[in-house]
Amino acid sequence: MAENKTKATGASVEQYIAAIQDEDRRKDCTALSRLMARATGEPAKMWGPGIVGFGSYHYTYESGREGDSCIVGFSSRKPDISVYLVAEFPGRDALLSRLGKHKMAKACLSIRKLADVDLTVLEKLVVASVSQRKRNVG
């Protein structure tokens, strides 16, 4: 079975964020890192070369494939900041309706800039996602 590409590394979160060329995006990622650390109670760690993750959990799929992943995280992508959450949790849709300008895929929240969203609602989304992940994995 192939080894997972995205796993915790010893790379520097500070260096990852400092390498973001756009100053506003760099500031947003710094602020998002602080928000997620506060919401999770976990320090930021790099997962693979481009995901800033918080906490970790072990998973096993029905196929037998297993590994570890961050509980929540984010990545600075070209057009948006991608925020990785649990796909479904109680109150998710109500919170998303109050968040502000965003796009939501199954478990990936895309935000152009933090000024477009309500940071209090974003923090509640992160907290609720972490709680759901912990319920899911026991």
C-alpha cells in the first residue's frame, strides 16, 4: 500500500507563512494560525509541504488503509485560503450562513481574505469541527 503523502513534518510553520509573497495573505495566514491554535489548544505543525495543521488523529478506512492527519488546518492556495474542517457537524449550515463570503466543498472552506468573513463565526466553525472529529474518532 502506498505511503501517505501528507503527514506531519518538522518544517517551520513560520517559514511557510513568511514565504507567502502577498503581504495581506501572509497577515491573514498568521491571524488564522493564531485563531486555530486558540480554538484547538494545539500548536501549529506543517503537514506535508503546504498544510498548517493543528492536532492529529489516527484513521482507518474500511479498505484497511490507515494513517494520521491533522484535526483541522489551512493552506494558502493561489486564489484562496483553504480551511480544512470535518465535512458534517451539528450547526454547520447555520454557522456557514453567518460566516460571510466563502465557498464550501465537502470539507474544504475557501476564503479569499479574512476581511470577507466574521472571525467569531469562523472560530466557532473550527471549534465545532474539532469537537466532531474527536467524537468521530473517540
